[in-house]
Amino acid sequence: MSAYRELIREAMARAGRVGAADPRHVEGWMRLERGCLDGLSAEQFQREVEIALQCIEAGPLTDSESLAQSYGL
């Protein structure tokens, strides 16, 4: 389990998007852009979660699942 999963859930809750996506999928999209997520400020992390949610909504769910699996999530 990723150390970021709970942080992503919390960020989704702050955005009013609880349950909008699988946190694994969100993390996959975040890693596609950022690679390492450790250096993100709280504000950057929140924004990246929101961008990832937009990416998930824009494409088929299979793309998000494949991306998450490619990162071992």
C-alpha cells in the first residue's frame, strides 16, 4: 500500500470529491507528471490531486487502472 493513499483521500475530501476515484488511480496520474511526490507542499499536493481527478474523468477507467499498475499500485 502506498504511503500517499491516505493523503490522497484527505485531499479528495477537502475538494468535496470523496469517492470520486480510486486513490491508486489518482496517485498514478500524479506520478506520471511528478515522479516523486515527497517534495510537494500541501498546496501543491492538493492541486495535483485535483488535476489527477480531471485526468481520470477525461479518459476511460482502463487507462487509469493501467497507469496505476505500471507504478505497482
